[in-house]
Amino acid sequence: MTSPHRHAPAGTPRQARSVARHVAAVADLLAPLRSESRTETVPLPGALGKSLVHGFLAPVSLPPFANSQMDGYAVNSADMHDDVTEFAVAAPVPAGMRPPSLARGTAAPIMTGAMLPDGADAVVPIERAVPDSFPAPGTGARVTLPATAAGTYVRPVGSDIAAGERALAGGTCLGPAQLGLLAALGIPEVEVYRAVRILLVTTGDEVVEPGKDLTAGKIYDANGTLLEAAMAQAGLEVRRAGISTDDPAELQKLLRSQGADADVIVTTGGVSKGAYEVVRQAMEGQPVEFLHVAMQPGGPQGIGMFDGVPFLGFPGNPVSCLVSFEMFLRPALAAVLGAPALRLPVRARLSQPLTSPEHKHQVRRGNLQPDGTVRLEGGESSHLVRALAGSNALVHVPAGVTELAAGDEVEVWML
């Protein structure tokens, strides 16, 4: 028995933007990316992870001919008696050839996938034959087979997909299965949307590249590697612009020198309400809004245009960065382009209780267990990189839910 969820009182004022509204705002910002000018035609292997521009109707049926589902004997079911029937063994039917018509009263050895001869309407598996092995061709052998209904172990023409049926819809994210279908239909190349080009910039005087000396007050840059890896894994094309200092003029210069050919600019840090928020300062005069989303972690967000290029400003803590990407950029691109693929949501039961801020959508890190429970990793703080590294899922607690007990059901996204 699970305990009831505690919900925020009705009518409580909320000034922060909801997660859903911010996803919609990011999708609106990125909508121009769905343009014919951003398409390319590539061979199937080069389309992996990309989004299909136009849908496909099947140019051929799959299978294109009736074929055998088993190694066995092709027969005409009308020749069979109620129990068993003895047949003369006809010439074998290998895969890849058009066989001669099957003479009445004969059974043709047939291989899996081989074309069913005209006159045959069923296949008897070899293990049900007597003898249960194929004879040498041309020996005048005979075989005894049990009664078998028409259609048994036969793959009819078009039983997978018929010519003219919808194979894939426009906007489909092309994974191995979708590419396999296209190949099976004889399609060698497809028109897809080009990978989205991201200019990724880490900001902060306190941040240094891994491998350099770590002096007092400095931290290594985890955000750049974390986000670059997440974006690259999602099929985005990422260019790192290094680390910008807290000088707004320097950040503006960097963005202008490297961001002109980007599809999206993403920065980390400098978007809160402190005295030295470099991204806020660098965006002065640009149509950029800095706001708070009702989410923990990752509440402070920036969104708008920098010199005509879509801009997203993520917070500076590592977990906040990744959560911002997963909650906003990934689903917005999926809505606009069909790729990258959305994270797989599953339902799981908490292995321990938790609390959540009253008006925020909380995203915790966790490990989905084989028994269907999810174990939380670390606390709710956004600096816990080790807890993130030990997790395989994001655990969602909707806004308005303040407490959940062990055993309560939650939505988790598999990482």
C-alpha cells in the first residue's frame, strides 16, 4: 500500500515558467531549423540518428514473393490425406532462384526463404518428414508427410508490408531498424535534416581545462565535456569554443567569431541573478530573455537570439547542464525535426521516500533496478557529478507533488 501524494494547495501563485511552457518556447525558437535549406541526401549508413524529411511508400512488397518459413517440403495441401501421405520427391528449391511449378503428388525440398513453387501452398518442416533428412537429388526418393493445412509455414507476398503502403513517416528518427527497412525496400539513400550544429561555450573565471594546474579558487570544467558528450551521443554536431572569462566583451567577441555558422549557441553559467553574470551582461541589447523555470535543478535559463542565431543559456552546475539539455533542447529538437530520439520513459517504484519543492518539477538521479524499483543516487543538489555518473535514469517528480513514499510510482527516463 502506497501513501497518498501531498499536493500543493490549489490557487497557489507561481511566477516561474512551467517546464512544458519552456519546452514549447525552445521549440518555437528552433522551428526555423525545419527548413529545406538544411537537408541533405545521404547513403543509408550516413543517415543513422538523423530525421527523415519526407515519408516513404513501399516501392515493393515485403516479402516480394511467397516463400518458405522453414527448411522442409513444399506441397499442395489438396494432395494430402487425413493422416499421412507418401510423395515422390521433386527437385530441391534453394533460396535465390525461381523454381519450376510443383507437379501434383510431389513434394519439393525447400530451404528457408526460398520462393514457393507455383502449385504449392504449404510447407512441412523437415523434422516432421519420414525420413527426416533430405535425399540426394535425382535418386527417385519418396517421403512420407503428415497432413498439413494450406498456408502452413508460408510467408505470403506483402505479409510484412505491401507495395504502396506507408513505410515511414516524415520526421522519423532513423535508427538501425528503420534503416534496415529502407534497405529491405531497395532504397539506397534518403533525404534527411543535417545534424544540428551547436556552438558550446563554458563561462567563468573560476573554470580551467582538465589537465591544467588547479590553483586556489579554481575548478575543472566538467560542463564542456559532459554536454559535448551528451549532444554528440544524440547526433548533434558540437564545436567547443573553449572557456570564456567573465569579461562580457570577450564573450561577445568569441560568440561572433565562432557562432555565425552555428545553428544554436549554448552557453553554461552566467545566467542567474548574481553581480557577475557574464552571459546576462554579454546579451545586453540582444533579444534574449533570462527567466526561471519551475524545475530543480536547472531553474535559471536564458533563451533568445544572439546576432540572429538561436541562443540557449544553461546554468553553470554540471547536473543542471545535463538536465537542461535533456528537459529542453533534446525534446524541442525532437518536436521540430524528429531527432534526436526522446528518452524512453518507464514507470518504476521508489525504493526510498523523497521530498520535493512545492512548485517545482524535480529531476533526481537514480538507478533502475531489475525488480522495477528505482534507487535514488545522491541528493537533489546540482553539483553532484559522482551521483550522476553512477545513475542510469532521471527520476521525475511533477510540480505540486511535495512528498513520495517508498513504493510510490514515478516516471523515469533511461539515460
